[in-house]
Amino acid sequence: MSKQVITSQDVPDRQRRLLLGLTAAAPLLAGMGSADARYTTNARIVIAGSGLGGLAVAHRLASALDGANITVIDAKQEHNYQPGYTLVGTGIWEMYKVRDSNAALMPDGVQWVQEAVARFEPDAKMVVTTTGKKIPYDYLVVATGLHLDYAQVEGMDPRLIGQRGIASVYYGPEAAQASWQVMDAFRHKGGQAVMTLPGTPMKCAGAPLKVTFMLADRLKQAGTLGRSQIDFYSAGKNIFGVKPVNDNVLERWSTLGIDVHYEHKLTGIDSDGQRARFTLPDGREQWQRYDFVHVVPPMRAPDAVKSSPLAVQTGPMAAGGWLEVSKETLQHKRYPEVFGIGDINGTPRGKTAATIKKSAPIVVHNLLQVMQGKPADQVFDGYTSCPLLIREGAALLIEFDYEGKLVPSLPLIEPLTDSYMAWLMKYRLLKPAYMSVLKGRV
Ligand SMILES: Cc1cc2nc3c(=O)[nH]c(=O)nc-3n(C[C@H](O)[C@H](O)[C@H](O)COP(=O)(O)OP(=O)(O)OC[C@H]3O[C@@H](n4cnc5c(N)ncnc54)[C@H](O)[C@@H]3O)c2cc1C
């Protein structure tokens, strides 16, 4: 259907990294897809969501296609650098560093509908916005991210973040900043800290661990670690899905005196009484008093995806309403003109910005293939990366694939040994790398 016009950029990997001056951020820049040809087409492409995934795909499509009608749909005006929330929430960064304007990041030649998708109607190849606009498409990329389901924790309202010892760095820039304020107040006195981890798939599963490490470090710096107790409550049977990382962190926490409780699901917060309620597998409930609590909510697909035919219909991913894509090609399993990118995907792992870095070129390549009547032939390996803050000035750089196999990409950084280099990457190099991913440059 589409005419091949010119060949796109084919700058070799190494040269591109040098150009970006980000050689040390290689894991974020590695794994670029092969260059695709440039095409002329009048196809209507809708991208639902303008977070990192939606914008990375929009930039790539805008520069790969001539004549396409590309529409991005998202009501959000502000773009947030979410990997910076743990830095803001633990007093390392100022809040302004995680805030940008979406308008400034939208590619030229793309139409931006500033509303949310209320309904996906894939049988009619159409989405309906919150004001009732019907937008037909030939191809759809779902990039809505996920929903933080605080409502599943009784008594927990995100407006409580920053009050009476309640922290939660996930909710946004202000929440991260408010979380630091309660952590800062807590560290001067010390006391009982309660850290939580839900049992659902989640974005950056390392973030709850980073906040725990940094809390211990802040208490140590303030001289109050000795009169404090940190308890970590996991809804599951481990604290991280990659065993060597799980074991490494547990060993470090044991040295720091952090106690871990498994199969304790956070189901309630009594903010007046400063108590957290946990439900055990047999239904029993247990209350824990706290001076500081870090609430990590259960996560699921946004309602518009969850209630649509695009959601996984059966199996473990169905409860969360995640997008039913092939984990290899990221193409929808039942609607071949639909692809998924980022946190919304019902894949076994991979809800990180680093995942998008490696998968956006694959999604775009596979979409271009489908547009030409060819098979989606590039395969994603599930690459996920997480720089785990250990203390101020030290981090672990963890990289793994769908199988949970560690796939380190930098010769100088050993995944299970903390280093200043890994800290520097998180602190200084990852945001420029993230922006390059967003603009489709790597
Ligand atoms: C605390 C924290 C720490 C993290 N740390 C790291 C890290 O160290 N390294 C790393 O690689 N990653 C990290 N991440 C994860 C990373 O930020 C996310 O995986 C990534 O931003 C997801 O991008 P996305 O485009 O899928 O979703 P998002 O960036 O969340 O964007 C989704 C967009 O879709 C929009 N949307 C939602 N519903 C609709 C709808 N119905 N219609 C239209 N639009 C809709 C939203 O408004 C939003 O703009 C972290 C995340 C958090 C929260």
C-alpha cells in the first residue's frame, strides 16, 4: 500500500552514542532497532497516551512516514520524568527536574487531541474520547500507561500523601516532594517505618526497594537508624522477581536490620491512628503502627483499556485488564492493526522506561511491516533495567530479560556490586538518555 521513498538514518550504534556524549549510559542506549525505510502513506494512525511510550512512537513514526495522519490522544498537559520520582522522594533532586510541558515534546506534524480516550472500539477501528469525539483509525498504538489503584487500600487517599507520616513516591511530582518532607521529618526523630509492596504487576518494581534503602541511609546520616525499626511488607513471596537481585537485597537489608514480612498485602490505612492493615493469605488481618509509611498501591490497566475488548480476557493478566499483546512482537493478539508500548502491555515483565527504549524501535518496525502487508518480524526480549539506589553515592545497575536472566550491558558495571558509576547514571545520565528515547533518537 505504501511506496518506499528514502532510506532512513543508519548511523552505527557506537557513533551515535559518542555523538550523544552518553557512552556511560550505554544500557539505555543499547539495543536500538535496525533502521527502517521511509514511506509515503495516507494511513490514519492513532496513539492513545503521550507518556514516554506514546511520544517515542509518535516521534519515530513522524520521521519514518510521509503523508500519514498521526493523532496523539491524551488530556495530560505536563510530561513527567517518572524515574526521577525516587530521587525527589528521597531528597536528592528538586521537583522541577521531573516536570516538562507535553506541548514542547510533541513531534511536528502530529495532531494532538487534548482529551482522554473514553472507549476503545477495535471492532469498528475507532476510539471515542471523553467529549464523545469518534476518531477512526487504520492502526492504533495503545500507550496509556497504568492506573495506580489507591482505592484498593481502604482509607488511603492520595491527598493524604505528605500528612501524618504517609509517603508514596509513585503518585506524581508533588507526591514525591511531599514524601520527602515526611521522610525528612521522620529521620530526625526515628521510630517505626512501614514499607509496602503490592502483589500486582507494577512499574519499576525496584522503586519500593530504592525508597527503603534510601530511608535507611537517611536515618543513618541523621544518627537515628539505631533507634528506628524498618519493616518491609511484601504481598508476595519475594521482594523482587529476579532471584539473584532478591537475594542480594535481602542480604544487604539483613545487615541494615530491615525485617521482611511476606504474603502481607496492604489493604487499609488508618491515617488518624497511624496504623496500616495487612491481609494474610488465610484472610486474617494484622495491624501495624507506623511513624512513617511508604504506600505502594496495586496497579492495573486504566478503565478505558480494562473494560475494552483489547484487554486480556483469561489467565493471570485478565484481572488487571492489561493489553493483550504478543510478548515478542508487541502486536495485539486478536487485532493485528493494534500494537502496545510501555506499562500497559500484558507482558511478563518490562514496565520501565528502559523497556520502552528497547521496544519502541521494535514496535515501530513491526507496525511498518504490517502496514505493508508483511509479518511483524522483530522480537522483543523483555529488556528491563532498574538502577537500584543503595545509599547516597552508590547504586546497583540491574538489567534483565523476560526470563529474569541478568543481561549486563556495561563491562565496567557488575550488576550485583554497588558502584558510584551506577549512581552517577541514575543521578545524572538517565534523564538525557530518556529524552533521547522520547524524541526517537535512540
Ligand atoms: C517511582 C517510579 C520510579 C521509576 N524508576 C524507573 C527507573 O529507575 N528506570 C526506568 O527505566 N523506569 C522507571 N520507572 C518507570 C517508567 O517511568 C515507566 O515505565 C514509563 O514512564 C512508562 O511510560 P508509558 O508511556 O508506558 O506510561 P506513562 O509515561 O505513564 O504515560 C501514559 C500516558 O497515557 C495517558 N493516558 C492514560 N489513560 C489514557 C486514556 N484513557 N486516553 C488517553 N491517554 C491516557 C496518561 O495521561 C499518560 O500521559 C519509574 C516509575 C516510577 C513511578
